[in-house]
Amino acid sequence: MMKPTIDWKSPAFTARAVRQSAALASCCGALALFLSGCASEPESHMVSAPPPPPPNRAVTTTTVVTTPAVVATPTVVTANGTYVTTTAAVPASNTMIITQAPPALQQEVVLAQPSPSYVWLPGYWTWRNDRYEWMAGHWELPPGSSTIWTAPRWQQEGNAYRFYEGYWN
């Protein structure tokens, strides 16, 4: 019996070889895809803990509101013999004490003065919503011709900062 000889250059052999290698390549590709998908699975299905919360700021706020105090003035006798007693109320004020230092004052652009009688009140930092907020400067008409503006300020007292409101004097 004679063995058949294979003609390596025949078109039938080339077509059969291409079909077989294509089938082998697709099987290998599917197997590689399956195995690579398994390799990317985590070692554990445990979910990591959420990130820690931001550190707590050591800010203590104390707000003291004083109520108006009524101060009685002496009784006055008028010319027609009637007695009049007057009272005066001291205005209420807020005191804020914060343990976090205020930021440096901001540079401001001073706008044109509306008239010579207006006074520029510079901006300042105030404490609102558990943080410092900038209050922009502005022009204001004084309540009287001889009044002077005392600007609001923060003053350090030990490890805290006390806010003093601005006022006309």
C-alpha cells in the first residue's frame, strides 16, 4: 500500500489549513478571554470601608446677646409744677468668641465717593454659618456731622478671638 503524498503548495491543502487554524485561534481566544476575566476578579468580594470624615475643626463659637437695659434718669420738675421721669435704653449688642483666627483683611477697591459728606466704611470679616465671611466696604452717610466711625474688629483673648461690632461715635 502506498502512502499518499501531501502537496504543501496545493490550494486544497492551504484552504484546509487556514480553516483549521482559524477554528483553533478562535477557541484559544475565547479561552484566553474567559481566563483573563477570571483573573481580574478581586480576591475578596468585601467592599472597602468609606473614606473617613474630614477632621473636626476645633472651632467653638459663643454668641452672647445682651438685652437693652433701661436706665432711669432723675425726675424733673417742669415750670408748671408737673413731674417728668424719663428713661433711656442702652442698645443691644452681640458678642462672638471664636477659637479660629480670622483671615487677613482683603484688599478693596474704593469706589468714587458719592458726595463729600459720605464716609468710607472698610470691609471686615464676620462669622456666619460656622465660617468667616467677608463683608465688603461701602460708602455711608454718617448719622451726624461730628460722628466718627469706629470699625469692627477681632481681638485675641487667650486662645480665642472676640468680635467687636463697628459703631458711630
